[in-house]
Amino acid sequence: MQKHHHGFHELFAQLGLPNNDLAIRQFLAEHFLDEKERLAEAKFWNSAQAQFLCEGWRDDADWAEVIDRLDTSLRH
């Protein structure tokens, strides 16, 4: 069984966030993680978003790769 590789547009939609190019760029410019902060524990997520990110990464789901990319993108 092949994994589906999701992109930022799909991830942002799944998180219930605006997912056009401008909205994604703005989100990435306005939100930051410090070096020790875990992505799913960031203050800017609601509980459902945090749970999705945690489970998607932990379960190595189809979402894991793009969640990793998001984590990296938020560490300016």
C-alpha cells in the first residue's frame, strides 16, 4: 500500500486554516517555535489541531512528512 504525500495546502485545510498561498506564507511568517518546543505543543494550535499533529506524526501516517516540513518551517 502506498502512502499519499500531502502538501501544505492540504495540511492547512485539514487543520481548518486558510490554505491559499498567501495565508500559508503569512502563517509561517507570524508563528515560531523555539528550539525545544514541540510542534503539537505550540500555543497557537487549538486542541483538535494539536491532537491531529501529534497523532499524524506519532503514527507515521500519510501526514507525517508534511508535518515534519511544517515543524522545520516554523523554526526560523
